[in-house]
Amino acid sequence: MKHDWVFDVLADLRTYAARNGLTALEGKLLETIEVTRRETGCDAASFRGDASAEGDGGSVGAFHRGVAAGEHA
């Protein structure tokens, strides 16, 4: 599906928010994932919304940006 990368990015952001106690952001990202599902026609079975399914949520795909000094992993 051509929108898969969008779901990967949103899932990574959601995982980051959850791991760093950003509960309001995590909630908004879950809402955003639902809106994206509806607008792209993606059904719930084809996307879980959980980046941990791809490993540790640290990177998905070929690109990874390391954590800079002062950032939380």
C-alpha cells in the first residue's frame, strides 16, 4: 500500500511518546492513526499502530537518526 510509510512514521512517534511519558501526545497520535486509516481506506487488520511489532521502535526501514545529546530515547 502506498501509505504504509505514513503509518510507520506515526507508529514510531507514538512509541516514542509512550516511552517518554508524553501521554497527551500519544493520545493525539492514536487519533491521527485512526484518521489516517479512515482517509486512506486502510482497515484495522492491516495496521496495528504499534511500532514495537517492527522491533524496538527505534528505526523502521532504511533510515535511522541517532539520538542527539540532550534527547530522550
